[in-house]
Amino acid sequence: MQIPPSKHFAIIRETTVHIPGDERSRTAPGHGYPERDETVISYEICADEKDMEIRILSAPAHQEIYGVYVSAIFHREPTIKVVKRG
């Protein structure tokens, strides 16, 4: 995903994904992997404010969803620091 370096509208959406356990976890507890629910956070870039509103209003009522206006992106420039011994 490419986040625009300039101002834009976006949606942050929180969903839950169910991952079923494998057979070994059911027949031999402590082995394999158990079933679980994982939270997934997604970042969706919108064409404009109206597009963002349409997506928010069409989302299921139970879903956590946030519309955001991003006015700036923080970029940290890599730095190299030389330390001299003694």
C-alpha cells in the first residue's frame, strides 16, 4: 500500500478475523494451534471527503470505523552517528 505523501482522506477500519484451530489441537491438547480471533486494522485511502462519507455510511453498524483527514505525514530521515573512542 502506498500512503500519499500529501493531504488526503482515509478510513481506519477495525475488523475481527476468526482462525479455526487445526485437528491436532482438538484431539491432542497442547499440540497444533487452537482457534482464535485476531483483530485486523486496515487503512483505506479515499478519493475525497464525499467518498469517505459514503464508505462510512455503508459500513455495517457493528464495525469500528473512523474517517480521518491526514494533513501531514511524518518522515524520519535516517541518521548515522560516528562515535570516537577515547
